[in-house]
Amino acid sequence: MQLNPISEPIALQPHLSIDELEMRYRQAKVPAERSQLQIVWLVAQGKSTEEAASITGYNPQWVYQLIYRYNQLGSEKFIDKRHKNPALHFIRLLTQVNASSTNNDDFVQEGFFSELRANSTYLTLL
């Protein structure tokens, strides 16, 4: 289904008050979480998805989808949680292996693959 943020205004569910949203937005440490909370806070203040998109620099379609997700999931579950993924550490290391011009034996000597094997259950959860 293609959502149209201009022709289909979206109402915000009152999961949190405007003050609570502002507090969470201003206290957020993770940039993606901060941006998402700012958008919800702006819409809670009565801004349209177009206005929130213009203020934050995001696409209106994405803003509309974010508000839709906030309405469906509530205040705690809609936030981007990729930074808390335990496999992220290993994905970053694998990226380093692929991008590195050094010999892969260096990573074996540093214990990379033994650490990866010991924590492979995290990777199977993806």
C-alpha cells in the first residue's frame, strides 16, 4: 500500500504527552532515536508530516510511515534498536575484514574468528 502524506493526514495516538516526548527527544543519545522522537514531538505539537519533514530534512513519506508505526507500536517499541543488536560488533568486524588490505591471518591471531565462533549464537538470531 502506497501512503500519501499530503492527501491522507494522520492523527497521533496519545501514547506520551507533548512534554514527555520533548523530554525523551532532548535526552536521546542515539542520533536515529533522537530524530525519530523529534519527528513524533513535532507532529504531537500539531505540525503536519510535510512540516515535520521540512524541519528535520526527512522525506514526508518516511515521516508518515514513522508516525503510523508509532501509532501502531506505542512509544517504547517504535524506536530504532539496531544499535542494541549484539551481532553488530561482529558485523562491523566482518566489514573491516572485507575492507582491509591486510592479511586475514592478522584477524585470526587477534582472536577474531575464535570470538566469532564463541558468540555465533548471536549471528544465528538475525
